[in-house]
Amino acid sequence: MSELPSEEDFGRPAEVGEFVLAEATPGDPQHVLDTLDRYAQEHRFLMNVGPVKGRILVDVVARLGPDSRVLELGSYCGYSAVLVAMHLAPGGSLVSVDIDPDAVAAATAVVAHAGMADRVRVIQGSAREVIPTLEGPLDLVFMDHDKDLYRGDVIELEQRGLLREGSIIVADNVGPLFHADAYLDYVRTCGKYDSTHHPSTVEYTDLPDAAEISVFRG
């Protein structure tokens, strides 16, 4: 594969959710993830974090303590919500936000099927609408929505006082194909973060990609 799939090639949240409910073992989060991976490999491309970059995210979640609060921007079909929730320490919780009602419905169903509904709340709305309603501080923010919004939404989190010293921002899809330069320049040069770049590949392809992990200095 030499270029990113077009939106026409993406799996639609409703059909992906139906596939998971029909094929995955209820209450088994790993089998739910495996089923989503199988859908992406055998049917249509999924723009979730995937199993390769997923390991980067899991390594960050493992650093969180009990009762941690996680925010996800970009629910899609619920893949990363399940992935994060299954690795949270006791008392941890995740709020997942998506502007697309079909994605919210699919993610809610997939999370429940995985047995993670007690740890995850999926909200419909834009990040700018939902962020002011949240309680902080947030221990982890996973960004996997519109790349043009990354920079502004991080600044909004700062201004709302939702980040504390040590809060971690994980930004997916910041590789060369995604034009995330404005965000990368901000977290690397604003003086508020210790930021590291983690080269990888676009989910389910060999195309170059990366994740950026930025720790808020407070």
C-alpha cells in the first residue's frame, strides 16, 4: 500500500459494531479487539489505533495509578476505549468523545460487549463542546480525532485547568502523511511539555506513522 485509504474504504461504525456483536465473545475484551483487527484485515480499513501503535498506548496506561481519569478524543468504533479500559488500574475511568452519532452508538455497543461499560462513558459532541463540562485533573488524554484540532484542543485543556503536572498526552497519527506539524511544533517548543516521538506505521499497513507522547510539566 503506497497511500492512505480513502474515506470510501473505511469501515462504517454501524456495520463494524454489528460485526463485533455477532463475532466476538461477550465479556472478552481481547477477543473484541482481535475481532476488530480481523474486520480491518479481511473486510474494510479501520482508522483505530490498531495492535502495533496500541502497544505504545498500553505502555502509557500501565504508568497510571489507581483511580486515574482518561479522556479520549475520537471514539470511532470503540477499539482504543476497550484497549485502555482493559488495562486501567482499579478505579480508573475513561470518557470517550466523538462528534459522529453513529460512532458513539457503535463504540457504546462495542464497549458494553467487551464488558467495559463500567469503566467507559461515551459522549456525543465536539471536543470543544465537551471539554468545558469535564472534571479534572486528567491523567491521560488520547487524541485520535481530526488532526487539525489537536493543537487547539490541547490548549483548551490547559486553559480549563484539566491538566496537572505529569498529565500525559498521547497523539496518534502524527507521522508524515497526516500533516500534524502545528501540533508537534506546539508541544515541542511551548515549554510546557516533555515530548517524545515514537515512529510506527499506520494501522494495518506498512505506511510510516508515529505517535507523540507529551508529559505536562505543570
